[in-house]
Amino acid sequence: MAKPYRPKLTNAARPATFEVEAVNERGEMVPTSIAGEHPLTLYLDKRELVTLMTLGHAPEALAVGFLRNQRLVAGIEDIEAVQVDWETDSVAVTTNRVFKGVEEKLQKKTVTTGCGQGTVYGDLMEEIDSIKLRDDVKLADTDLFVLLEKVRKHETIYKQSGAVHGCALATLDGEILMFVEDVGRHNAVDAIAGFMWLDAIDGSDKLFYTTGRLTSEMVTKCAQMRIPFLVSRSGLTKMGHDIAGQVGLTMLGRASGRHYLAFTGKHRLQRTATQPTAIA
């Protein structure tokens, strides 16, 4: 099997955490881990697009995923190189062809509810009407509970320092394929989208987990990656709920332990776990 195409990439991850000194309530000096945060200005063929505030843990994948989810490049084969330079706090993406409509997309900007304010270029609902998610895949609640337990036990930057959001791509039997954290959940989902593009991973039989709330931005990006299941330990917004229903996405909120609330796409769920009997 031929390896998927990969553009020329730097490997410029920054440390995820830094240690500083803090004074506790007893006046004691306590070494404390804090999350990194770095500005990263994205250039597409020498055109400045946006400055992303990021943990810097996967800057190349973040840049690729941002371009994918903003529909500013058509395919991974169109990207020649992704070069990160932390001396200038920039990432330069070069392509092998001119894309039509980029200027029009850049002129229409939506500031989203993402932490630190995410940005969506062009029409937020563009392509939504044409997206068709697989309807023949099922998720057993026992496998969902396995995944939730694995996420709970997963060694994360959040456990060390707080101040970050995490996203995971998983199989439907509860295996975590990748786990990405960043200072904003929109960055974490973009980084996973980038890794999926770089490694030619099909999302149509996968599950996406996020620690953040399920907004229209999260639902739209999940649908663009053709992922039929979106799970969060948090809640959701009305617009996120509306779009999930429109594209037929299975949305689960308040998921923790052996509990969840299924808001849309309930037909894909299989209840197989034994539930405790309610006491009258």
C-alpha cells in the first residue's frame, strides 16, 4: 500500500508546559507547571492570514488543519511545505497552485465562541448542505464508557497545568488514536484535522471527543471531517444542536463515567450496558 502524500514539514514542537514559582496560602514557594502559549502567525503563499495563540505542541498539524477546516486549500496534495519558525513566531505554508476565491473568503470573517475567540472565514454554513455522514455505523454504550474511562485516565497537560482544552480521535470500540491539547479547543480540533489529512485517516467510522462545549464551530468542523459521532463532557449551544440535526451527526453531551445525554442522531446508539435499577 502506497504511503499517503506528505508535504515537507518542520518538526518544531514547543514544550507543552513551563515551571514557574508561586506562593500558596501559607506563604510557601511552590514550583508550579503552567501551560505554554505562543503567537503563531500563519502565512499562505506569503499572504498573512491569522495569528493563532497556541500551545505550540503540534504547530505543523495545526496549520494544515486550519487551512483544511477553513477550506482555503482543496487537498493535502496541494500543499508543498509547512515551515515553522519560532524565532519569528510564524508558519509559512506554500502551495503548488493558485486557489480561486481565497480573497473572498478572507473578507468574510466570523469570530466564534472558541476559547480565545476562534475565527471562521467565509460562510460558516458553506458545504453543510452537501455533507452526508455515514448512517450504517453504530456506537455501543459499553464502548463509549470504555473511551470515557480511557480519557479520564489519559495523562494530559491539563492534569499538570490546567488552562487547556483536549480533543481526541477514537475508534468506535473505544481506542484513542490521537489526543491533542491546546489553549483553545478550536486549535485542538484543527490539529487533529491536520493529522488526519497528513496520515490519510478516514473519519467516517470514527468518534471525536472534546472537553469543550459543542458549538456550531465544533459541529461544523466535525462534519467536514466526515466524523459521525461527537462527544463532550460539557454542554452544547442551540446553533450547534441545529447543525448537528441538519447533517445527521450523533451528538452526545454531558458524557462522564457511565452517563451521557444523546441530543441528535440517536439511531446510531446501541444500549447494551446493564443500568442500575431505579429505586422507587
